[in-house]
Amino acid sequence: MSAQIFFSRRIRKTPFEDRVHENGAKGFTVYNQLPLAALYHSLEEDYWHLREHVQLWDVHCEQQVEVRGPDALRLVELCTPREIAGCAVGQCIYAPLCDEHGGIVNDPLILRLAEDRFWISIADSGVMLWMKGLAVGLGLDVEVFEPFVGPCALQGPKADMVLQQVVDIDVSSIKFFRFVELELAGTPVVIGRSGWSGQGGFEIYLQDPARGLDLWDLLFEAGRPHEIRAGCPNLIERIESGLLSYGNDMTLENNIFECGLDRFVKLGKRAEYLSRTALDDVAAKGADIDLVRVEFDGDKAPGLRSTWTIRSADQPVGFITSATWSPRFETNIGLASVSIEHAAIGQTLNILVGGETSPRSAIVVEQWPS
Amino acid sequence: MSAQIFFSRRIRKTPFEDRVHENGAKGFTVYNQLPLAALYHSLEEDYWHLREHVQLWDVHCEQQVEVRGPDALRLVELCTPREIAGCAVGQCIYAPLCDEHGGIVNDPLILRLAEDRFWISIADSGVMLWMKGLAVGLGLDVEVFEPFVGPCALQGPKADMVLQQVVDIDVSSIKFFRFVELELAGTPVVIGRSGWSGQGGFEIYLQDPARGLDLWDLLFEAGRPHEIRAGCPNLIERIESGLLSYGNDMTLENNIFECGLDRFVKLGKRAEYLSRTALDDVAAKGADIDLVRVEFDGDKAPGLRSTWTIRSADQPVGFITSATWSPRFETNIGLASVSIEHAAIGQTLNILVGGETSPRSAIVVEQWPS
């Protein structure tokens, strides 16, 4: 199943992409019609480096959807069961978007740039057309569009030290899920303490795509004393950190309660939202399935192309949504969607790993140490 | 820029995919969160084979969006300036979808399965969420969803002979852009005379994903006497045939008149449609740019990663959107978006091919022989 990736104009080019290639990215995926590196050296080497040092990531594929105008807050509120009204300007909030059936449309970070202006920093699904369709249908006074703004990210324990070398402000003053606006490499950027790893760091949203390589070079040079490398979201690290991936661990077929995201629902929130009735119903009855962490035996798990069936007493009770070998715990780890009666911590299960005929034994665990 | 493609569950698996790998696809792209092979042997070898014989393509990535219910026709009409009312059950129609600004959202084939039931067979953009957003916003009585139905395609001059071996009906009775429903390999399919090549053939929509390999094998066996191969949409062939690619040759930034698609606008159509005012305005003023065919000099054109600037008298007047070397015409050919005053047939232009510093000379041509 080894094959080359083919790019064309349809897979849009990122402002940082030349450096990604120059730094030797070996593998790519496509995310929001944009390329996303998946591998530089090896999953394990990239993983250890991310945990110990600092990496610069091209995550322009976290395409922004800008929502702006008098009805901007109303539209954003409509799309999520989280309460957005309390999100201050300069703050960001992780807010799953849910459709009228409670299904998850996307699970973005939302940045509030002004009272009436938001960036929805999206996972891999067509949020712009969804929100624009709603706005047009409802006749809202709002613009919904994709500015060609996307972040690069500094991730890893040395991220603060690197960023401190290129900004005049005290970077420790940027609190978690807050952002500041300033200039870097002569171009306006938004810098937020956020990112798709559990190792800490920043996302830096470039507002002038023509200056992408300048921004990259500035950050990379600042990182040299700290052993910076080009990097990318790492499968091992994100599973260990319990970061869910839209499309892998949840889809439009799942409601939010089925994905262990209960804490991001504010039932009875004041503003109108599309999923109110559907989610109230699920909350009243309880979800039938849950997304849990599992460890499982045997050789290093292969790449997961589609879900792997989970059984209990020979009955199918769910499936693995993401999995990897953890070099730190020296076992296979994964995320699994299982029926609620098999979701308790300590539950033993059997997994049919892709292509294998005899099942491996698995156990539901609480979480992995950070 | 050579790198591997990484798959996960997020890039959904197609029902035919195992055969695509077994037949040695060397390159892939991602289209609607689904894999699409881009290359088997070489672009040129694949091209000649497609023109002379017959190929079986996995084009499941032409994800269907099903629109069903009392307001189905109203919703479909709303999305396009083509008139849909006259499309009969059993017929399909190429109908660009346009937003409220006249921008092209997608350029699908629409199949009318029943008076109140359509499949939108989409190019690469999030049509399901767009149409669903509109429907929810407008409170329409309609369901909009993605059935896991996708076509494989038989394309090439011998396609009729191959299909005739596996169906009881006379395949010549299936007229262009008409479809029939029947059973193949024990599963219901929809077979339409359509497809993304100029070589003729069929798209075969599988309604039970579990039977994909059976369907593939049935068609492949029937094709053996006709030198069938696994294949894929071919860059050379589709440019020679003047088939536009959404995301490459047109985007949401383009209105339909800018893409040479004027004939698919029915100004003043009876039903309500979102883009009426915007397109009426463009039609009254005339479009500023047009999409044209060009031939250009020099060595074989490299792969196009992003647009190449076109100049006339040292002024930028447009850009190349798709390009390839044509082994048949022994010249480079491409599609170009140029300002209207430089769009006439016979116009000479200069192209800055990616990475090169001296421009190549180009000419706008009418069309290439089929």
C-alpha cells in the first residue's frame, strides 16, 4: 500500500510548504484540500523529539473560517452546544459543532477576534459551506468566508524559549487558550497558546501568505539553539495525549456524548442552537456508546486504514478508531468506540487488528501519564 | 517533492480500494476525504491505453449527496442556474452549483432517481453540508445526506463491449446522460452513460459497499478479452477533452461565466435560485476573464503545484490552472484563466512555467481534435 502522493492546484499550496519539503517530509496526508505532513524521520523519532525539544509545524490545513458581522455571534452559537457568549475577545474555545441531529460536523478551536468577528480553526470538514448555507437560509446579516490565513505551530517543551527570542512581550503572559496580535517578520500575526499536541506551545496565524517563508525562517533560526526541527502532528503523541481526530475518532454519525465530549455541552445554554432538542434527548436517555482509551497486546500495531472490530464474548461491541504502538509504554494504545456496557475502565475486550484472524486482548484504561 | 501518502480512517476506504492497490496504483490524491488513484504505469502509457482500450476506475470519491423529500426539487433548483425541472427521472444533468454571489460551489452531475429524489455526484467540495445548511436554514422538508454510494467507471472505446457481457439489456439503448437501474454481481446498481473522460463509457453506482470487490471482479473478468486495465482519470486525456476540474480550473472565487460554462446558465429560469441576481449582473456587464485552452512551447511541462503566471507585454493577464505534455500533439497544452481582452483564439501570450525565469510563448487555441 505504499504509493506517492500527487499534488495539483486543487490541493492548495501552503505559505510554508517549500520549507516542509526542504526539511525532508517523507509522508503527507490531505486535510481541508491542503497538504499536511505526517512524517519526517520516523513516527517514533519524531515523537521523542517533540516530547523533548521543539518543532515547527505547517498546520495551514487548519483552515480558518471567518464569521463576521452583526449576526456573527448568533450564527456561531447556533452551531455549537457550548456557550460562546462568555468567550472574551482575545480568547479561544474548543467547541464541537453539532448539526440538527446532534451529529458532530467538526470540532474546531474558535478564536474571538472582536465582538462580531470569529475565526473557526477547523478540523477536516466543510465548515465554511455549512455555516454559509445556514446563514443564507436564515437570512443572517453575516459574512462567512475562508481567509487564506492558517497557522504554523511551535510545539514542544522548549516552545516558550523559542518564541521569547522573537517577540518583545513576555510570552509567559500568554495564558492557555488566549491569543495576542502583534507583528512577526514584518507581518501581522495572531499568536495563541494552543496546538494539537499535549507538549505545550503556540499556534501562529499568519495574515499575509506571501510572508510565510520569512515567518518560518525567523522561528526556525530562533529555535536552532533549542534543537528545533520541522515537525508535524504525531500519531503517537496525540493518542497518548487523548487528542481526538475528527474523521478518525468521531464523524457526523456520532453525537457529542458518544465521543467522551460531554464536558463541552452546556445543556440549556441561553442562546439558540441547532442541536438542542437532539442533545437533550440523548442526555435524558444516556448515550449507547462511548469513546474510550484501550491498551492491547501483541506486536506493533500496523497503520489503521479503517476501523478494527472489537468483540466481547464473540459478539461485536465496537471498533478501534485510532491506534499506534507507544514506545514509551511499550504496548499498543488506541481509541475505541464501544457500547456503553463495555466501556468501563478495566473492561477486557478482544480486538481484530486489520488483516489478522486471531483477536488480541485489550483493556480499557483511564488515561496515560503525560 | 516526492513523498508517500498516509492513509487513516479519516480518508475513508472505498469498496474497490483493495483492487486498486493489487493492480499497482503508484500515485494517489485525496478527493472528498476519499482516495483517488492518479497513476498506474505512467501518465502517457495510461493515456494511450485509455484511448485505445478500456479501463476500470475506482471513482468512489465522486461522493453522492442524496437529496430526498417533498422539497428536494426546490432545494436543487435553488443551488444552480441550470433548469432542473425538465430533467426526467432516469436522466442526469451537468449542473454547476452557484452561491449567492454566483461563485461556483461545485460542478456535479445530478441524477434524478425519482421526482423527489436526486443524487448529486460531486467534485471535490463539501456540497452535503452546503445543501443541508441551506435546507435547515430555510426550514425545507427534505433530507440531505451522504449515502455510501459511489461509482466505479468503465471508460474507453471498448466500454460498451465489456458492459454488454454482464447485462441482459442492450447497452446501446442507454443514451448519453441517461441511466438504468438493474442488478450486477447480485447487488443493485445504477448504470449511467457518463464519466470523466472523452473516450466514452459508463459510471456504475454500487448500492451495497460490501459488494464492491465482486462488482469489480465481474467487470474486470468481462474486460479481459478487451485488454482491460485498472485505470484512473488521466490528466492528459481530460485536458485534451476539455474537462474542467473543480479546484484546479475553477473555484468558489469564480463565477460561472468566467469558466467558459455560459451554456450551463439558464438566465431567467422559472424556479428560484440563489445566484440569480449575481449572475444577471455579470451577464449584463460581461465577465472580465475567461477560461481558455492554450498550447505552449518548450520541454515537457512539469506538474503544476499552483498557478503559473501569464503575461502579455510584460503585464500579468492571467494564469495557467492545469497543464500537461500532450504526447499526441507533441506540445504542452493547458487551461488558462485570462483577462477577456487576451482570451481570443489566436492570441499570443507568455507563460512563466513553475520555477522557470524566462517565459515560454503560448497561443490560445479553439479546441483539440478528439
